Amino acid sequence: MPGRIEPMTDFFTERLSTYDEHMLTDIEELPEAYAMVARLIPPDAQTLLDLGCGTGLELERVFELHPDILVTGIDLTQAMLDRLRGKFPGKELTLICGSYLGRDLGERIYDAAISFETMHHWTYAQKSTLYADIFKALKPRGRYVECDYMVDTQDEADRMFEEALRLRAEQGVPDGEFYHCDTPMTVDNQMRLFKEAGFASVETAFRRNGTAIIVCDKI
Ligand SMILES: C[S@@+](CC[C@H](N)C(=O)[O-])C[C@H]1O[C@@H](n2cnc3c(N)ncnc32)[C@H](O)[C@@H]1O
């Protein structure tokens, strides 16, 4: 945990020049995880929502398998979205700069939704509302695939939440402000949240080091 936390958009904007390389080389399991998330998108999916799409690392793999899929990407950091758009000049992308939290994601619009390494900053209550919104935004039989940093024990999760609260208080960060501070949950709690949101089938497809991929089907 860092000694000082930064606003979310500053954190990613300042690290943009080394971001892709960091994700693909410093976290050993991520290249395989990006490829797996792309494979877990149903082959007949035509519309995809990517929450916290960043510079589009997952989309590089997605477009290899689904070249014609229509993507809506949401991200808080404009610089990350600019990098993403520059990577895919021929693609029609709907990119929204803003928070996916508290946003109306629509109803029965997408065949699939994904998120990659973006959800480990939120509380149980924030995720509970967001996952219900994702569930609603998916078409019947839609699928949500989440790849994220998750921990094994509740003790570890509790320690990180407490430290995040301490840092926010120490720096006087107002409630509701998006700061970069890792508060991962356990795989069990994540699975509980997805089931509470209404997903009929919730399966862990990948678990290595701190990374897990969970597949949630609406059915
Ligand atoms: C670690 S990066 C992951 C980016 C991309 N998915 C990837 O795997 O390379 C986390 C991203 O989530 C975005 N993000 C964080 N909080 C967000 C929020 N509330 N709404 C939308 N995007 C958010 C950040 O701006 C950042 O681009």
C-alpha cells in the first residue's frame, strides 16, 4: 500500500507512457488473462460493454477473435481513452469518459460486458449497485466477465480496506472522490455479489497469483 494516494485520473495519466508495458510484463499472469477474457466472450456476441477499458489492452485480444464486435468503453481517464482510440483507427468505438459508478448503463443492450483490473477500488455497496446495473444492461442470456485483483482471505481484504480508510482520512479525501487505492475482495465475496445481482451462473475460470477471472451468465 502506498504512503500517499492519488486521484484516480492523475494516477493513470501520470503513468500512461509505461502503462501497457507494466501490465504486460510486470504482472506475470496478465497476458494469459487478457487472452482468456477474449475467449470467454460468446462467439456470437455483437455488442460489448467494457468497463474501465483504459488503453484497450483487453480489446486488442477481443478484436483478434471478434473483429466486428461493437464496443462501448467507459473510463474515467481521458488520456487512457485517447491512447485506446489511437490503437484502433479503423474501429467504430463508442467511448465515454466518466465513471461507470452511478451511470445509467441502459437496459438489455449488450450481449456481453467485461471489466479488467478496475473493480478492486470499490466497496461492497458500490459494487452491489454496479453489478445490478450491469445485469440490467445485458440482454437475456448475456454474459459478464470480470478479471480483477482478488485476495484469498477476509483478513487480508479487511486489512487493505482499513488501510485505505486510514489513508483517505489522513489526506482528507472527501467521500465519493475517486482515488487510486487497492481494496480487493475475496473471490468468495465477489461470487456472492454476482449472485446477489441476479446472475444465475457464476464460475471462477482463472486464478493465479492475485488475479481471478469470474464468468457470470444471466441465462
Ligand atoms: C488498471 S487500469 C485497467 C485498464 C484496462 N482495463 C486494462 O486492463 O489495461 C484501471 C482503469 O479503470 C479506470 N477507472 C477507475 N475507476 C473508474 C470509474 N469509476 N469509472 C470508469 N473508469 C474507471 C481507470 O481510469 C483506468 O483506466
